[in-house]
Amino acid sequence: MVQQALVHHREGRLAQAAALYAQARTQAPKHFDAWHLGGTVALQAGKTADAVALLERACQLQPADAVCRMRLAVAWLGVGRHAEARIALEALVKAHPTLVAAWDNLGYARKCGDDLAGGIAAHRQAVALDPRYVSGWHNLGLSLAMQGEPEEALRCQERALALDPGHRRAASARLLMMQYSDGFSREARFAAHRAYGDMVRPRTAGVATDLTESEPRTRLRVGFVSPDFRQHSVAHFVEPLLAHLDHATFEPVLYHDHASEDAVSARLRGHAALWRPIAGLIDDAVEKIIRADAPDILIDLSAHTGRTRLPIFARRLAPVQITYLGYPDTTGLAEMDVRLTDAEADPVGEADRWHTERLVRFSPCAWSYQPPDDAPAVTPPPSGQKERPFTFGSFNHLAKINAATLKLWSSVLAAVPGSRLLLKSMGLDIPATRDALILRLRAAGIAEEQVELLGPTRGVAAHLALYAQVDVTLDPFPYHGTTTTCEALWMGRPVVTLAGDRHASRVGVSLLTAVGHPEWIAETESDYVRIAAGLAADRAALAAQCHALRDTMRSSVLMDHAGQAARFGEALLACRADALARV
């Protein structure tokens, strides 16, 4: 029975293999392989909770089996039992120091336990043991990006792809890493995205629901696919749309691709007609769920950021497929029909030729920001107090703070004598990450005593309260902030941004135009320095602007939630009408 199951297992017929392993367990309850390999199939099929039960029993039968113990640790990671997984993997690499996959999984377990430096060390050990271990290079790259080293992270993804040109996750991660760099032409980025689209395109085209079905629904079913229907920046922008979407016209279905659910998830779930948890499921299983729901429109909200599900969009699961919000570029998929944006972030004509999708500029500003209910009140800029130095700040992800950005910020500090820089980001509570950033700051000409580095805070309110220590915020380049820009503005702090030639470096242009402050948008690096220094020079004017910013935001298109939801809905209807016209 187990031998028959193995044949199915090796050939990828997981359901048949699982059934045969289950029969084998019934006939021989102490058959180790029936439990171990059954658990392995469950893990591969995304049935992580089942895998935990099966692998725990297998480990009871043969406690010394290293591979089984490692797979159990992976299953524990999948259900959020990070501490147990880490302890098990630490013991495993101590007993079996050459077990490459155990080192790689330990890297992930350490990262989940807020030990990013330890995670990087474990991934490095994996690729040192086996320089051809593709997963190790990919995971090392992801961790290095979190530590603020996007250039080395990019090299890791490229190494993974050199070893395995068909590695989809590495190809997608490489595209994200390219966004942080100004070292690629638009032609090179576009070619790389199109290559990804070719990579994930199935040999046989998928068939979506017929646009002209004989008995159309009274409401359009709109599916949203994202790992971020929880406390996450994406939720700040999607919640106001879902809350105000016309439910007489649209039936929202949320496909939540993350194991965690929280209070934000509960609110979003309340705005949905259907809530579908898909975390951990393989693409085949997700495809089956979505095809059964038969959405009229399917919207991707993450693209190449993190847990991408773009390969299922390549299978054409809906008559109209749209990408929006999460990623600042084309998906590269010919099967993605539309990308929703605005004319400031993606200027008409110039941006269109760099997309496989049709660009639909549905609003003056593509975002609709919802600030947290517990955001603190706006405080006066701290430099108004006696003997307080003027403080520039940035709370952006470390991967965005590249050498070019630090050089620009160094010029700003030089233009405002006695000023300082406050940086807050994930990872800055880790000594190794702080030390790496301090070295990069020095290389840019910024002395350690000019900078204050802050790590994560507990809760959004505490995070926002730190803007009380900042006078003016500085946007990185070429990858602008989005949530961080909106948060800074909501907390009454001007944002200085440098306009670029693509969406990632034009988000700040869109947001600042939306709130009526185009004077904070620089066209050149010297403009950027001049604008920042000008804000520092007139403290009285700055205090007045800080005081007025929150009310300015409230009256802007950025917080016109009902209006934005209406524009969003009109865009969806127009996209469907356009698709019908093409039939």
C-alpha cells in the first residue's frame, strides 16, 4: 500500500497518495512511513494542521528520524508554533550539523522569533554547506532585504535563478528587489516582468466564467486576493473601499492568504459576502475554490510583494482580472487585464508602454487612506522648543534606504546645521542590523551622533506617537513610502519627496498633490535639499502647516472614502463593460 502511495506521491498525485497512506495507517497503525509520508503529502498540499498531527505521530514512532523531525518543525511554523519549531530545529542542527534544509528552516524560524541576524546566519550556513541549495539563496535574500541590504538581497535571488531559472518565488522576489534600486533601466525592469509572466503561464490556457452567462447575477461578484486582510498597511487602503462599496451592485469575496486573523480581519470580513481563508493551500487547491465561486472580477492586491498568488491569475480564473494597490509596477502577466492607478503616479502615455496590463486611472489619487481610530493628536514640531535640534525623520522599510537615499539625506543635514535624523524601522532593534546601517550612514557622510535609530513599537498608536519627535519627514528614493507618507501627513508632518520616472518613485507625487502640497515635491536632488532646508528655515510657518495638515487631509480626495469607493465601483463596471465589448 505504501509503495503504491509512493508512486502517486512521486508523480504529484497528492490526493491519491494521501488516500493510500491513510489506508496503510488503518491496516498498520505503527507503520512509520505511512504516518511520515502521509504528513509530508499533507504539508505539500497545504493541509498544515493535518500534517502536524501526522508528523507528530510519526516522530513518536521514530524519534531519531532527522528528516521527519525537520518536517514536523516546518509544519509547526506553518501553524504559528514558532517557538517549538525553533527549539526543535536548533536541536536538529546541533545533532546533524550538515543537514542543509534544517539550517535553512532554522533561518526562517529565527526570523519569525524576531532574531533576524540569527536567521541570516542560519541561511548563510545552509548555502555554505551546499552552494547549490536554491531555497537557501532565496530565503537568505528575503532576510537580507528585511535587514536593509537590497543590493545583496538582489544578488541572492539572482544566484537562486542562476541555479534554477524556473524558480518562481525567486523570480518574483527579484522583481521586488529591482524596485529598490535605481540601477536598472525601465526596459530591463519591464523585460524581467514579462519574463516572469512567461514563466508562470500554463501550457493550457485557463477558462474563466462566461461573460455572457444566460442567467446573470443581480450583483457582480468581485474577488479580492491578498495576504494582508489583517493589521497591515494594505488594509488601511482597502477597508474604506469595502466599507463604502455599493453592495446592491457588488458582492465582495475576500480570499485571505495569511494564517493570522485579527480585529482588522474581523472588520473586513464584515464587509464581505464571502470570506475564504486560503493560507498554506497549494495553487491547485486555491484555483478550485475560486473557480467554484466563479467571480466576475478577480483583483490581486499584492502582486510581487511577499506571498504572491500571481500564478493562479495566469490560469485565468475570472473574465476580468485586475491588479491594484500592493505593488508599484506591472505584474508581467498577459492574463492580467487591468492595473488601477492614477495619472500622477503613472503619467498618461509615458507609463502605458511599460505595462502588460491596460492602465485605468480611475481617480485623481489611486489611494483612499483610513487612519487608525487611536491615532494620537497632532503635536507642534519639536524644534519649536528651546534647545531642540531640528529633526528630519523617516519611518520607511530599511530596504528603501539605499546608498543614494542616504547620500541625499546627508546633503539635507549639511544644509541645515545642527540638524539630526531619526530613523525607525523593523530590524533596528537588532544590534547587527543597526551596526550595518551605521556603517552605511558613515559611508554617506552622516555621523553616528547625528542619527537616532528606533526599532518597532508595540501597537500603531505608539508608532504614530513618535512623530512628535520629528519636524519634517523625508521620503526615500527611488522607492517612495505610501503608508508612511500618509501616516506622517496625518500626524501633521510635511513630507519631502523626489519625483522619478516610474510608479515606485511617483507615489509621493500623487499623495502630496492629493492633499494640496505640490510645493513639497522635488524634481531634482538639489530641489529636494532646498525644499527640506526651506521648511527648516521658517519654524513659524512650519508650525502652522503642521497644525493644519490633518484637516487638510480630511477634506482631500485621499480621505473621500465614499467618493473613492464610488469611483472604484465605476471603474470595475467599466472594466467589465470593456471586456464584454471585446467578446
